[in-house]
Amino acid sequence: ELGFRCGQKCVKLLGDGAAGKMASIEKDGEKLKVGKTDLSEGVEISRVSDTDYINYENMEVTESFLDYARPFLDEKPSRKVRLLKRS
């Protein structure tokens, strides 16, 4: 849901002619919301990377990854994460 809303925001920004802007996911207290920011600010934010996010022996995501990802998901994910087609 959050990713879909972020995509909608991108399309709206393009339609509004908002040059130099990008859609963003922002933390508002305990909630995440879709917003917009200047491209110059967005490129300065470093990506979160953690080698503990994937258990390469079992090819599964770890509890550390699930803790990071939960705020971005609509429901609690299982250990086995699958990609689903959006219809």
C-alpha cells in the first residue's frame, strides 16, 4: 500500500510539473506517510544496508530485516517473503 501510494505521488508530481521534486516516505511519529522532497535532499540520504538482513545459508530474510521492514508493510510478514503480482 505504501509503495503504491508513493508511486501515485510520483505521477502527481510529474503531472503538476514539480521539477526537482521526488516522492518520499517520511516518518510522522509512529506512522509512515508519503510526502515530497527536493531531489537535492533525497540524494544525500544514505541507504540502510545491513549484511544481517539475509541468511544466505537458508536464503531467508532474518529477524533483523523483519524489524526494519515492518513499518513499511501493511501486516506482519512471515519469514518466507514472496513477491506477489499486483492486479
